[in-house]
Amino acid sequence: MVERSASGLRVLAPPRVVVPTGALTVRTRLRLSDRDAVILRELAEYLSRLASRDLAERVRLGPRHTAADFARRKRGLTALTSSRWAGTITRGSNEQWQLARRAQAAHLRQLVAAIEAIERRLAAPVGGRDEVTRARGYPSRGVRAAKQRRLQILRARAGEVAADSAAGRVHVVRGGKDLLHSRLHPDRPGWTPEEWRHRWWEARNRIEADGEAGKTHGNQSLRVGPDGEVVVKLPAVLAERHREHCDRFGRYTLDARCRFAYRADEWRAQVEAHRAVGYTIRFDGDRCRLTASFTPAAAALRVDADEESLMASALAGGVLGIDQNVDHLAVWRLDRHGNPVGRPGRIDADYSGSASRRDAQVRRVCTALVGEARKGGVSALVIEDLGFDTGRDRCGWAGQAGRRFRSMVAGMPTARFMSRLVAMAHRAGLAVIVVDPAYSSRWGAQHWRRSTSTTRGKTSRHEASAVVIGRRGQGLGARRRAEKPVPRRMTEEAGRSRVEARRRAGTENHRPAAHEVRPGPLRAPRTADGPEDDARDASRRRTPPAVQAAQDRSGQPAGKVSVPVERGGWTPSPGPGERPADLSAGGLRS
């Protein structure tokens, strides 16, 4: 459950600097010949068959897996391939099992959180709110009954996941569960059976080779030289089958050449220094793509410094506050004191379409952000740690609007955007600061939207939120100042001194004390000791002034109610035991 303060607000997490790993990944296309395509496809099928067998054994062992089991698995694979291919396969199986366990634990936490959210809302009255837990009840009895049925389903599902977690069982599908489910439901529109089989083969079969520092060109299983020559070490079975195309050590040289169009100099420096470089070959239809992964020796930013020094260096030149939305990003530059500089900027984004198009949009947006930071001369980018929970039980929105909102939020590539921005900013010498996203839009509209608007341009809610995000990354509050200054002449001490001066001079004070009067329509002028005038809750937080009644100069007692008459005069209201005043000409006072 979210931690809250005594006032009921969420406790904000402190800002932190995201330390990049420094790892790089570059990809290129290999234009294979017919012979290259045949050999590489046979190698991918052979290695993937062994990987599937090893993954099944790893899942069967579960948490009981020991170092002796690992050694036994690797020895069995080494006899069929080589020690390096066996190490890559066993390492991949272990990591896939660990990933499945983490996903299983996360799924169980989401189920428990959804169950607790439904139980809290079921405890609240229909259409009302629980005063203790602040939980809001369901709007109608029909919705409440539907949520009761869903609660039973979630409890049963959570029991199954908890039982699997206690037993150490995980469910892993090589190729992906989504692709498997699309085959199990042929009535859904999609690919033809032949197209599905091609995609299923491509998802399950690939060639992975881990790098090894100190070896020739950083890899012994799949070697790529500085001149682009690609050499593959074939297992004994395949080397014997294609011995006329291999050397005496079972190495096959591809007819295709590898050429990286992006970061080729860094990759070449890594290869020439014989540092570790890992390669992956995947098939995409009639195309073959090679991906190289490595970590450069030099880094643009210090990653071994402590958090305090990293934060101080990141905030030295100001920050760029970024508010991420569905269709655009609102940015605003702030100086090192937290003041917005100039006017805000807007970067449009359209994440619809295929995954490749969405990835290109993320790269374009990150490039534009780095350009804005360089143009403004800032040293850090501040973004929100958006971890959306789009479950319908914790989202807060129901019905068609809730489904539309969850679909909209799920289409935002928040994780990919953060990882890509951190990598690109690190390469440009910029730091990335992550802050808590709570109340940023609300407080931005409350404290900054009106004050930063001009006659030529009105500040939007998202632009004001960018200011709050930037200030939060600098460790400042959302408000412009802790307390609005009050002129000396309007302070309480100055008012008392003026009253005492008049009394010493013999001037009568016609303004009675607050406890001497009854509530009435007349109030004293408002002072400036409250919050900002445009604050949403200003009327609730402002100290109400005392109610004061009118006092006539002729000596009318305070608190008496005057009765208007036809000729503009007034008549005092009768006191206890008194007769009403005579309204004749003699009874009026002119």
C-alpha cells in the first residue's frame, strides 16, 4: 500500500540519478548467399533444439538446482557442441528461469494488490466513502455485485500462482506465449497457418554467442573481424556435414560481410583490442540480422561516484523538466535556482503502429530532448518514474472510459523511453534524474499555470507540470515560495501599534472586538496573510476575519439591528421590555 503522511497525501520518493550501464548494442543486416542461409538455418535449429531441452531440464529442477546439476548439464552439451556453445546455452536457460520467477512474483503482487483494492472498496458504502481508509465505494449495487464475483476469480487465480511459486514451478514458452495463444485461437483475425509457422520458427530459432575477453576479436564461437569477415564455429555434426566448406577446425567463413552503419568506430576499437563482444543472429522473413553487444572501456560520465556527488554535478547547470504524455512531451528549462527560463517547448509523439515504428518514434523524441538540453545549456534531464498499473481493479476508472484509458496508457513505451533516453543522454554527457510523479499535474496547475501565463500565450497544465517536475528533481518544492510575504503595514503587530496610538490620542475606536458582535453580513477587509489568491483551496486555508457590525457616529450601540424606514432614516430595534419607536414625524431623526 502507498505510504501516506498525516494529512493523507502520498509520501514522495526522493529524486535519484539514473546510472547508465554503458552497454551498447548495434545491429546490421547480413546479405547471405544461398549456402550461408542453409548453414546458418541448420545451426540455428540445432542450437535451439539443445536450448529447449536444457531449458526444460532447468525448469524441472526448479529451486533444487545445484552447482553439480549445472556442471552435469554443461558437460552433456559440450559433448554435442563445444564448451563455449554449451556455456551460452546453459547461461541462457538459467537467466530465462530467473526471469520467469521474477515475473511470477510480480504477477502475484499485482493479484494481491488488486484483491486488497476490491476489498477496500467493498467495505465502503455504495456511492459513499469510508472515513477511515478514504476508500471510495462502488457507484451502484450492480457494479458492486460484479466486483464481488471478480474478487472470487482473483482469489482463485492468486491461490494457483502462490502454489506454483511455493513449489518452484514456472511456465516458460520459447517463442512467446502471445504467439502461442494466437495459434490456439484460429478464429481470431491474424496470419494464415503458413505465416504463423514461419513466425513461430523465427521466434524459437536463433544463434547466440557470448563474448570472451582476451580471445581473438572478443569471441571464439562467432567471430567478426575488423574488416567485416564473419566466421562461425560449427558443432561436430554440422562440420562433418559441410566439411568441404569448413577448415580443419570446423570453422565456416560466410560469404556475406558485416558492416555497421552506426557506432562502427566504437565496435572496431572493441574488436581490435580483443575485448568481449557478444553476437546474436536472428531471421526475419527473407532477411538475416546480426546484433553486436559490448561495453566500451571509456565512459563519458563517472559511474563509480556516490549519489550525492552525482546529483551535485547533475544540477550544476540547470535542468530540463519533462512531462511525458500520450501524444506529446512538454519541456521547460529551469535555472539552478528552480526558476523557469523562457517559454516552454513541445515535442509531438505518435506511438501508434508497429513495434519498429514505435521504437523509431522513441529514438526521435530522445534525440529532440538531447538537442533541447544542449541548446539550453542544461546539465540534466528530469523525467517522471511512470510505473503505470493499468489493471482495471486499481486503475480507478470503469466501463468504456476505463478501457480507453488503460489502452491509452499501455500504448506509452515508458520503460523503453527511459532506457533509451538514459543511454543517449549518457553519450551526450547529460545526466537523467528520475522523480516521483505524484501530484505533479495538480500542483503545477495550482502554483505555476497562472503565474507563468502571458497575454500572448497561456501556459497549459502539462507545461506547468514540467516546471514542478524540474523543481522536484532539484530537491525543491512545487510552490514558488514557502510563504507569501506580507507588507509591514498589514501585519498584526503594526495593526496593534496603530490602535494603541489612537487610544493614547483619545480617538474613539469604532470597530468592536470579534467576541462582542453577532454574525452579520458585514466583514472586515481581507488581509494578505493567506495562501495565493488563485489557489484551489485558498478559501479553506485562509484564516477567516472577524465579523464586525456597523457603528453609527451618533452612538448607536454595536450589535443593534436597524430597521429601514421610508425617508432614509433608521429606528433602533426595541430592547427587552421596550416599546417600538414612534414612526411619526417627531419620532424620526433627520
